Amino acid sequence: MPVNRTKHKLYTLCFYALISVLPFVLQNCMQPIEPLPLPITAYEPVFISRKDLDSSVKIQAAKPLNAAGKIYTIGSYLYINEPYKGVHIYNNADPAKPVGISFIAIPGSHDIAMKNNTLYADNSVDLVAIQFFSGTVSISKLTRIRNKFPEPPPPDLGIVPAEFYNASRRGDSVIIDWRKK
């Protein structure tokens, strides 16, 4: 019979332990849950239609560089990404006096990579590969892979606020830039 008495003491001890811990566990369940604050940005998006995005990559005349991003050199040429705008091409034969050759408009571009005579860039949500002869002002081939990237977030946040998600917009549009409100 001492075995039954030991079991009874053990069950009683477990019961009292459970009753003494239960209020602390339930206390955490009783606190109101506050919703997470929605991210607020000081910027508003600039949209472009999907149709216009598909035909937005164009070679243009050289223009002033306002904000430099990633820089590549191939031979005596510089390729400088201007965030949200495109890529400036410079002849850098004389590094003291680089000469602007052309500008490749690539709306929504943040990043570029180069390999041989192919420039890879994000065109907002699409990946474009632009083949050309080094330093020339014409594109020999443009390849586009649609919807490879998320839309670019505003400069002051790491995400696109929910109010600007695709589902809350009219039409088939894509964010290509952000402007200060």
C-alpha cells in the first residue's frame, strides 16, 4: 500500500503546481493585443502602365548625372547607374575628362551588372538584358524577363506600404520611382 500513497502524493503535488502556475499563464492571454502600426512613408509612388514599362528602355543623348549608383568599367568606357532613371555611358579614355556618350533610360532601375557586352538591369519589376557593341549608341538586342523583382520600396522604408499594393490600384501599373510628398 505505500506505493498507492506515493502515487497519491505525486498526483496532489502536480495538481497544486498546475493550479499555482495556471494564473500566470492565463494572465498573458488576457492582455489586449495592439495592432502593429502601419508603415508611413514621406514619399508617394510614381506609376507607369505595364504596356509603357515594356517599351521604356531606350538609348538617349548623354545627359548630366544627378545621383551615381553602381559603376562598371569595360575597356575605356564607364557605365554608371543613376537610381530609378537608367545608365550613363562615358568614354573614359582620358580619366581626367570623361566624355558622356549616351544615356540608357531604364525606369525603376536600382542595380546593374555587366558581362562582356551585355548590361543586366532591373527595370522596376522586370530583368532586362541589353546587348550592344561597347561604347556605341545603339542597342543590338533587348531581352526582358517579366516580374522577376518586387516593386522598389520608398527610400525611407524597406517595404512597399500596403496602401500601394497592386490589389489597391486601378489598372495594370508598376511603381518605377518615389517622390517626396
